Amino acid sequence: MNLHEQSDPILRALNEVAPIEPSAGFERRVLLRSHAALARRRRREIPAIQPPAVRTRLADVAMAAAIGLYATLAAMQAVILTLQ
């Protein structure tokens, strides 16, 4: 930097300009609209929790029975092969 710097008139004018700030009413309106939009999105995204249908429960029970039967048969076959 130079000790003999001359001040720039544009920089001096810019220093005198007041900063731009939104009004309190504008901020309040933005907050209200944002909260309303978030509430609408939350209502849309969270469906009512419904219990699973009877068909779904029966399918789960049938699948569990099939897996259990397969595991039992596999264990029996392993024992038979081991004893031979």
C-alpha cells in the first residue's frame, strides 16, 4: 500500500450508502408463507397409518411356514447324509 493514497470518490460514495434491509412486514409474510408451505407438504407426505391387509398377513404366514419347512427338511437331509 502506498502511504500517500488518494481516496477514491466512488468508494467514499459507496461507504455513505445505507445497507438494504427488508421490512419487518416482508419478513413476516415470507415466514408465514414458508410455514404454510411446510405444513401443506407435511400433510401430503404423512399418510394415515393403516394396519396391513388380511391378504398380506396370510402371505407373510405362508412364507414363514415355507421357510421353516425348507429349513427342517434341509436339517433332516444333513443328518441322513451324516449317518450314511
